[in-house]
Amino acid sequence: VAGQIERDGKYLITQRKPTSSLPLLWEFPGGRVEEGETDEAALARELREDMDIEVAVGPASVSVTHEYSAYIIDFRVYKCTIKTPDHQIKKIGVHDFRWVSPLDLDHYEFPGADQATVDALLKEQDKRRSR
């Protein structure tokens, strides 16, 4: 699961640690759902553990199934509202983080499942602009 966290027209993205699988790629913050956890509880826990942030998890926005060479991921993204001020965000389980406008997301390299999410968000942005 991952969080689609928007503030002032920008999305929060995080960079994977150099020692992670898919090192130094950018992604929407989140993590794995543990046995017995709901998606929402897992997302809130992962964001607390990785960045010491609190969020209100909202509705699902994107769902993607993506096949990597070693495994298949069922990736669900939820709209979230961040409650933590920017200056309190910590880099605990991430290498870096940025607030990025939708038009600048293509300047960052994302893993396959996250790239599908980026594509869906950009498509959504295009629909809003054309109205």
C-alpha cells in the first residue's frame, strides 16, 4: 500500500535507501500489509515507522497489479491527509523525500508499480485541466 499525500498541489514522494531492493528509486510512501492488518492500518503504521508522520487515510485512488522479475505486487494507493508539519518529517526508513508537482514527477525514476500510479495521477490531472 502507498499514500497519495497531496499538499499545496504537490505530492509527497520518497527515495528508497541505497541498501533496499530497487535502490534509490522514488516511490509513493508506504509499505507491506502484515497478516491481519487492514490496508489503512498498514499504511498508517508504515508512514509512522518510515517517516514519523501521522495521516488520515482516505479512499483508495489507484489499484495496480505489477509483475517484477521475482514477484507480483498487488499495489493499492490511498488518498491521505498528512497531519504532521513538514519540519517534523524524518528520514527513518527512507533515503530522502520531496514534495513534487505532478508536472515534475517525470523527472524522478519510479519502480514499475509506482510508475503506473504516476501515470494514473497525471491522467487524472489532465482530466481536471481539460474541464
